[in-house]
Amino acid sequence: MISAALAMLLMAAIAVSVLIPAELFAKADNPRLGVQQAAPYARVPASAESVNDRVVYNDLPDDVEVYDTNGDFFFVTVSAPTQSLLSWLIGANEPVVDPLTEEGKYGNLTPTQSRQVSLQQMRTATEEAQYVALLTAGYEPTVEPGEVIIQDILCRVTAENGDCEEPFPSDEQLDPADTILEVDGVPIGTLADLSEELDGRSPGDMVDLKISRPDVGELDVTVELSTAIEEPDRTIVGFVPFDTASVDLPFDVSIDSGAIGGPSAGLAFTLALIDELTEGDLTGGRDIAVTGTIDLEGNVGAIGGLEQKVSAVKQHGVDVFLIPASQFELGEPFEGEEPGEICRWECLNAAGDDDVVLIPVANVNEALIALRFLGGDPVVPVNADDAA
């Protein structure tokens, strides 16, 4: 009878602990403020998912062939769910569970803005992966400029801890994820349009902008123009734009990223497309996990949550992981995108229980060389004269 009562009490305690938010107990550092704050979220390993299963080709010309592959490329994700008291207690001693403050998860954005930025990053990653992959495979894709979407507001004065002490004046009216539609009534379709409209204006001039803001709609704001820090003769609004360029492909290929956001799948998408559009087998018949951003020149960039991604690869049973070379040197600390995220080669190996081979690559060519060393075939581009 006593045992049954204790069991019921234990079950009740577990049920209650699931309902209690961890932020009442969990704390994490806020590097910007130099203090500890409540940590309602945690960055944790999520999944390793096949890219090849998400690639779709439509209405291919007769002279374009898609080749079967014997192995898969996997892109890797992390998540940052809300913690309960129970999940906090379970993960308290897990090195790959990283408590996050509100600012640690969203930065200076609202959840809606953060989501819009993340989805735009994924759209950009997909476009750039398609361009680099088709170019490497021997086709001739082209790039068309896209709309003007704000990624971040520029900073005039940065503190030693990386915090922005003095943003540009546009910070008062503009937010990340805003799209600039008009300047003083003139439609703006591309960055070139914006530059042309600002030509001849001076720092301190006021301009009327029509913008579109997620979850708000169209707004009219007045912004003070500024001098570009590194180009004193140039007048700017004062923001970093997203790369919204669209790729004009010689045939229709798409990658279904679903609700997944962020830029880190760029290299994985690139390699999967190259593998399917060229003869031979890049993977050598094995499954290979990949992470890293990609740009139009084929360079591989740093990503966040690398330690959690190594753990996700291990949990999925994949034993090779291509990662950005820029994020570490053997035995030296590296720093990822997220503030305060510092790790070493040793902790990455620990995250994978030493069962995941980590291969750093700086660009697509290095990734292709690494794949050859793993038993994959070299890339044989299609004949440019026969390409669609």
C-alpha cells in the first residue's frame, strides 16, 4: 500500500514538473549585459534529415539527366524549445543542452521578426546552393537581383563586448525583416534602385519610406540618412540587406525545406544537387552529414549550435560530418554565431562520443576533395555545349 502511494506521489510530481516553467529556476548568461537572466529556452540537438528526399525536379528537358545516388547527404538541425522544470532537471548535466535567455534565442527581434529572418535565410541558402551546384555541374545559371529586405541595422559605435552603443538613426524607424517598397514615392525593387534614389542626397536629409513589416503590413516612416562609415562620400539609410537575389535556372529544381529556417543547410543542399546532376557517386555509397552556409562564390560559412549538431549526427547514426573550417582550429577555441558559444575540438568529439569523424571544409572544392578521400567519385560536369 505504501509503495503504491509513493508511486502515485512520484507520478504526480512528474506531472506537475512538466507544467512548471524552467525560467523560475534556470539561469543563463547574457553576455551583452554581463549578468545572468532567466533561461526559459534551451538549445538542443534536433535532427539529421536527408536532402535527397527533399529535392524535386519538374518538366526536365530531354538532355538533362538526374542520376540515382547510393548514399545520402544529411542537413542537421537544432531546436530551442521552451523548458519545463522536468526538462531542465534532465538536461542540467548534459553538455549539449545549452540554456537560453529570451535575448539568447531571439536577439533584439520579436519572435515574429526572428522567424521571418530565419525563413529568409533558408530561402537565400536554397537559391545560392542551386546556383553553386548547377555551376559546378556544368550548367549556366544566372542571378537576378531581388527586393530590399533589412537583415540588421548598422552600428556606428560598438562596445568592447560587441554590444552596439550607437546605432544608425534608422534604428528608430526600421526593424530587421522590413521590406523597403518606396523612397519618397518612388518604387524600390532592388538595391540598385535604392542606391540610385539616394544618389545626390546628403547625410542628415530626411526621406519618406514605405515599408512592409511582418504581422503589421505597410507603414510610412521618415528616416534620417547617414554617412557610410567606410565610404564617407556615400549616403546610406544604414542597414545590412539580405541577399535576396533569385537564381534563374536552366530547368526547374526545388528543395522542400518545409518549416525549417536558417542558413546552415546551404552546403548540404549544394552537394546533394551536384551528386544528382552529375555522373558518379559523390558519397561513395555512404551517408554523410553536412553543415555550413554557402555563398555564390562557393565559400562555406560558420553556423550556430555546432556542438548540438554533432550530437544530432551521432544520434542519427551517421559517422562523417563536414563542418565549416572557419569555426575551429585543432586544439584552439572557436566561436560560433551565437554570443558566448565557445568550444574546442575535444568537446565536439565528446558531443559525438568520438564516433563521428569531423572534416572541416572552407569551400565547395574542399568538400569535393574530402568526399573523394572518403571514397566518392570526382565531379564530371555535363558538356557545356549540351547543357540546357
